[in-house]
Amino acid sequence: MSQPFVAVLMGSDSDLPTMQATLDILASFNIKYEAKVTSAHRTPAATHDYVTDAEARGCKVFICAAGLAAHLAGAVAGITTRPVIGVPVDCGPLKGHDALLSTVMMPGGVPVATVAIGSAGAKNAGYLAAQMLAVADDALALAVKHERQASAEAVAAKDAKLQQKLAAL
């Protein structure tokens, strides 16, 4: 059996700067991933073939980023029963709000876990995929817990520094 991995699909190569945050988070947890540009509209057969092949090879979570009409996550969710995380990309005249609605408004029974628009959402997509995989991987669950704790400690350190500055006034 092949090693589990996350597939990160982008509707355009212009989505990569946003999705780099996802790739960085996955890499930080040593989660294997594949990244691919594929389109729900321009390459539907190739998208279908990739999703079915990736699932057969051990893909456990799909992360799909797209802007504007943003049908990639929904199209992928229609092909697989693996979890699909949708990242609406901040682009176009509506600054990603159209992509958010396209990604989140799925029919009952075909869910897409939708995160925030843009880079914050891309970052959370990586964390959410790690949490999904951690359900069956105790070592990964511990790593996610430690990362969350380190983040909380960083905030506490920033507050302590602020309090020192305020006390000195």
C-alpha cells in the first residue's frame, strides 16, 4: 500500500502564490503531497482521471483552490468520497467573494469543507488536512497539538512584551 498523501489542486498556475501557504503547512508536518493545475471547466476529463487515480494511489484528502466560478472543489467532491477542502482564491472583480459562494454552496450529500478566502484560508486548509489525517495517526495528532501550543505561546510572549512596554510608560 502506498503512503497516504494530500492532493492540492489549483484551477490555475496563478493560484500557486496563495496555495504556497498550504504546501508549507503540509511540509512542516512532513505530510506527503502532490500539487497539480487542473480545471473543472477546461480539463474536466483530466481532473476526473487524476482524482480517481490519486484516490487509488492513497490520497486521503483533496484541497482544491480556484477563483471566480470556483467549481473545482465541487467537481472533485462529486468524484470522490474522500474529504475535499475548498480554498476560494482572492481574485477578480469580487475579490474572491464569488469563489467563496461557489465553493461553499454545495448540494446536500456532496460536502466541501470551505475555508476563508485567500492566503489565510490556504493556511487553514493545510492545518485542516493535517487534523483530518491525524485522526488515524497519533504521531501527527501530537505534532498538530504541539504546533497549536507553540502558536499560543508565541501570542502570550507578544502580549508579555506589550505589557512591559505599557508598564514602562
